[in-house]
Amino acid sequence: MDPPKKQQRSDEGPSSMTSPPKKLYPMDPPKSREKLKRPDEGPSSMITPPKRLYTMDPPKSREKLKRPDKVPLSMIPSTEEMQGVPMPEFSKYEGVKPLQSGKWGAQVFVDDHCILLGTFKSEIAAARAHDSAAMKFLKDDFIRNFLLTDITIHEPLFQNHFSDEAILEMILDGSYEPRFIDFVRNILRPNYSVDSGSIALPSASNVFDGAFVREMFHKQLTSSEVGEQKMLMLPINQVIRFFQDVVVDKVEISLEFQDKMNRSWVFRCDYLHDIQSHVFTTGWNKFVNEMKLRANDIVVFYRCLDYKKCFGKSFDMIDIIRDFKSNGSIMVDESREKPTEFDEKEGKSKEMVEVKETEEQPKFKLFGSWI
């Protein structure tokens, strides 16, 4: 009897056990190859790149980068409420408060009475209005939002030409800052650029964050104070007012100050009987050399209160205002008893107006002709 024959596969020939198949995957490729194949590619897509990429419809990621052709400036909101930005509950600036309209209100307290200064589009503008009004009503006894600059150091001279009511009216109608800029350009700095935009008003860069700031006094340096004398003469009334530890009988006392860069400066304060004045001696020469001070530079002294700490630490600060002459302009001598009179209506000095009138009108008539 014959042995049973071994069953053969339908796709194998008689010698399929020993020889490889003639065709491997003749019709349908395996599923492993199908996964590597892209639907929009031909048989040779694994080697050659596709002919067309994003021919008709770009991907959504590229559509998002498209910008509209024109965006009118009127569509850009100007206040926090219009921009969708929530207004804070309070302002970090003194005398400034947020309003529900998205603007900022400014006010100043004088003898326990609140004086409203109007509404402003920006928080910085409201803070400047507070400092200007407080400077007129409270002199130097108020908390400043901004440190003094080479422009605002002359603001008291500008305010001396106006009454309290006139200053308040200019702040309310928005004409205070433009007229102050004209005053600085036309009177204090005759050689200054005609463009008023180059006159920078205080901004956030002039804020000493984290502290309430009060000005004690400021002093314009002389050539001897930055030269061989190596000492700074202080006004005796201001020294007694703010430095109570300084007594005439004491030989010396050390006073520490901090600058805007949080660097510490220590000066020895001595009383000279010959000139009957207090002076900074030891430490002052180092400050002059490192800060590269020159004659007519202004040194400003502040008293600060750190409100970030629980009990509030008090400290003194020193700052510098560079002389205008270093920028090619003229410095006004504030030691004159009568400064140049200022025309409130035209915003010009009376000297300029009088010269114009004398040029237009002749002096007297002689033999039928004006001389």
C-alpha cells in the first residue's frame, strides 16, 4: 500500500519546498508596506518627492498667519476697558485712581480738602498732573510720583507766573503740559531744538518703585565743589530740618544715601565754624569722581519710605541731574531776583513781546516823517 502523500499548498509548485517562489507579492502588497505608502503618491513616492505641495488649499496653520489688508487706526482702542483689559482696583501712583470708564482720575489733597484734577487716558498722565498740582499747592512737602528731571527741575519757575486758580484751570483743560513745554523751549533753553517732542516729560523710567519719595532739597554744584575743594557745602536750614542728628557742637557725623541703582554712599558731615555751614567731606570726592560730576550739575536729596516692608523702612536717596550745557543748551540763572516775566495768554516772555512792538511802532515824528 502506498504511503500518504503530503498535501501541497495551492500556490506552490512541486518543488516549492526547496526553491523560492517565482513572484513575491505579485498582486497585493502586504499591510506593512501599505502603512508606509502615502495616499497621494505613486509607486516611486518613497524615493522621489511629490510634484505639487499645497497647490490649491494651504494648510490651516498658514491661513492663521494671514493679516488683513488694512486696519484703520480708529479701530485700535485707547483705554483699558475698550481693549478688554480689566482695570486694577487701585493705582501705584499717589493721587491717581482708576475709573469705570477705563480712564484714570487725578486728585490732590490740600488742607484735608480733595481737589479733582480731571480724567486722563493714561495712568502716567494722571500721575504727572498730581505732581504738578501738588508742587503748586504744597510746595515741596508732598509725595512725588516721579523724580526730578532736567525739565521738571524748572517747573516751579514756570508756576511762579500763574496763580493757583490758573494752574488748576490749565490742568483741567489739558493745556498745562503744552504751555510748560513751550516755556522750557522758548525761555529756559534758547538753543534747544524747535521740535517740542524732544522735550521729554517724566515717564515710568523716572519712578523709584517700592517707596514713597519726598524731596528734601537740591543744590547746583560749583566748580570748587567738584574740583580741588573736595567738599559739598549744604544749606544750613535744610540740614537742621531734615538731619536732626546733626548738631553744631558735634565734630562729625556720617550720613548714608542710596542712589537709583541701590548703591550705598556714605558722607561725613562736618560743621565749619569759619563759614558757619555744614559740608560733606570724606566720601564726597569719591562720589564726584565715580559719577563724573561737573560744575552746574544738580544734586537732589530725597527722603524715602519703603512701603514694601511691614513697618516701612525710611532711607535717604541721592540723585543727579546733568547740566543743560552738556547738551549744547543754555542754563538759566535762577539766582536772579526777578525772572523774565511770562505772558500768560501768549505763552511768551514780555521781553519778546516788547521788542516786537517797538519794531512795529516808530518813536517820534520829525519834519513830517517818523524817526
